Amino acid sequence: MKVSSADLHIHTVLSPCGSLDMSPKNIVQRAKDSHLDIIGITDHNSTRHCRIIQQLAEGNNIFVLCGAEVNSVEEVHCLCFMPDFEKLDLLQSYLDQYLMNSKNDPEKFGYQVQVDENDFIVYEEEKLLIQSINQSINQIEAFVHSHGGLFIPAHVNRAAFSLISQLGFIPDDLRYDALEISKHIKKNDFLNTQCCPSGISIIQNSDAHFLPDIGSVRNYFHIEKPSFEEIRMALQKTDGRFVE
């Protein structure tokens, strides 16, 4: 097995809370400079920057997990990754259908722009991306898994927008591929304070909104090569694959 360094929670300039420096080419360059092998693109309720980042990353030997950080109706954030562009488009259609109709106020929340490989603006999202979609956490999980995706509740220990903050516990009936904890807690401290099912992979990522944060927290995947299926196997701890 090879060891691949990964940061699976990165926002772009499309997220209203993301820095204007978080363009696709800058993210890829920062990931390269930080010696990351795998990055996850997780804008709030949108997948629109995944394709261009994957295209730019291919030339730099960086594998891109394509998805979004989806906000459920309970205000729980979850990382949703899809195995290919066809399934990614289905996720985008799902998000477009269920995202609430509140408009973004750039002066209050920040700009929500999609840019090309040269940082030229090609699209601006009018709906506020950081609001919830009209789907429960269980409905989101069912949608993602029905299309072969990965479902990972985000920063579950945080005091807001997490499973524990919003529901008070980690539901027994929720199917997830891993749990993400924030970068501000040690894994052992989390495990000592929370009752988690045995064998579940616990990951930590940067949740980067600014370029210097990319790769500041990372995971190490023991896999044959960076690929969607190998990452899935590592999260599920099958055939000798695992993540630490």
C-alpha cells in the first residue's frame, strides 16, 4: 500500500464565506505546494467548481474528490462526494431543487462566484448557498448512497451546524462512511467524550476558507492509488486499506 496525504474539506470562492483568493488554480497550486495527493472540494450546497479543479489537478498528480458540503433542514452540515461527473450532476440538480429561495446579500455574506482556469467570472449564484436545503439529514444520506456516493457528517463535535449540536447525538439509524471532527480537537479526546460505533473511521480536515489553511490538517490514506473506490475502501477499512 501507498500512503496518500489528503485534505477533504476545502471551500472555494463560490462559497460566500470563502476568500476571494480561493480560485481553482490557486487551490491546486496551494495543494501542490503543500504536497497533498488528494483534495476534497466541498462548497456549501454547490458542486460548480469541481470540474475545473479536477481538470487543473490532473496535471499536478492530485486526485480530486468532487462533492459539496450540504446543509440539511436540521442545519446539520455533511460532506457528500460523488463517484463521477454524471452522479455529480445529479447531486447538483438535487441541490438546485431543494435549496431555499433566500437571495444572497454579497455585502453581508460575501460573493458567490464561479470562475474559470484564468480566474474570470463565468457565473454568480443568486441563492444564498449557506442556507439549508429542504431535505432531512436522512434524506440526504439516502440520496447520496443511492447514487454510489460517500456521506460523511461534517465537524460533528462543533458547537453549531453539526450532528451533535443540532440533534444532541449521533443517530443509530444514520448510515455514514466516516465521521469528520474539527481540527480543534484530538481524535482520542473526541472518542473519550462521545459514544461512537466501533470500527468507524474518524477523519480531520482543514475546512479551508483561506489558501494558507489548505493542508494544515490532513489524513493519511493507506491505499493502492488515489481513486474514489480506494478511498471508499479505506474509509470502510476493507482489504487492508485504512485512513489515519
